[in-house]
Amino acid sequence: MRPWQIATAVVASACGFTPAGDTGDDSQDAAVGDGAEPDGATLDSAGPDARAIDAAPIDAPACPATYTVSSGGGRYSFRLGPASIATAGADCDDDLTGRTHLATFENGDLEAVLTAVGASSVTTAYVGGRCDDALDCDAKSNWFWQGSQAAIPSNLWSSGEPSGDLPFAFVEDRNGWGLLSSGGTIARAYLCECEP
């Protein structure tokens, strides 16, 4: 028995009763650290004496306030730039590390986002696309959204595109939006995305 149990037993016997469950057997005293508490509660119990409590998952930080357009679970921010593709990509990436990047449209609606951000008054805007060097980059089927294995749908390309092997794509407003695959050093507007 532990000292507090002895004291309880002495007081209880002086009052003329024996606490329920007290057999006088010290074998129930488990050593702390073997998975049991002195009162028999396990370390992962949900009671008030539990040492480990399952914490609720921490919510991911909110997207930056400049990401004002939502589509397909992502949030988008249009930047007038102008910037090269490398500078545009770096600017998007550092808004919320690991969550923001040049816009991709695995789920979002490209045309709806561009219309919502008011991009129709701008000639071109960079988004994130890539063609692996080992592939024929003149073939639509070899282009993917940057950072994923999701193929860029063939109906998003402008007539005669893709042409070239630079690892990006941008959008052009010529009788509607369409993706092009050349011009990465030209300073243009760009579109960033924040992942959910």
C-alpha cells in the first residue's frame, strides 16, 4: 500500500468501516511507467487524471488576404507584374511557404478564375505548367500542371500550341483564353494559387 492508502485505511478503520475494494493486497500497486496510473487508469484514458490527451488537429494557416478568388478548393491572386516566369514563381512561392505557387488548375476552373480576377484586360499572364525534358514538348499529352502529375487538358491550349519545351505555361487573351508554351523571359502578369 502507498502512504495515502495506509492513512485512508487507518482513518477508515477508526471509523469502523473498510473501504470497498481494499483487500490489503499490495499487488495492485503498479509501478508508474508500466502503462498504469496508481488508481488503475491507463495513460491513454480520457479521464481527468490522464497524462496524454489526444489533441485536435491544428488548422492550416489561412491563405493570404490577397488571394481573393476561390475555385475548386484553391484560392487565387492575380498580379499585374510584370515579371519573368522565374521571378513570378518565386513571388508566389514565398507568400505562404509550401502552400502558394504559380497557379495550377487540377481542380479550379481556369477561365472562371481569370474572368473573376479581371485578367481579360491583360494580354498574357503566367501560370504553372511543365513539360519533362525527356518528352516531346510539342505534344499536348506531355504537359502537366507544375508540381503534380495531373495533365493539362488538351482543350485549354491555344491553336498551334504547345510549341517549345520551356517548363511553364501562360495564358493569352485572344478570342478567349488559351495556354501557350514559350516566352518565359518576357515580363508578364501572373496568377498565384494558395492550396487548401
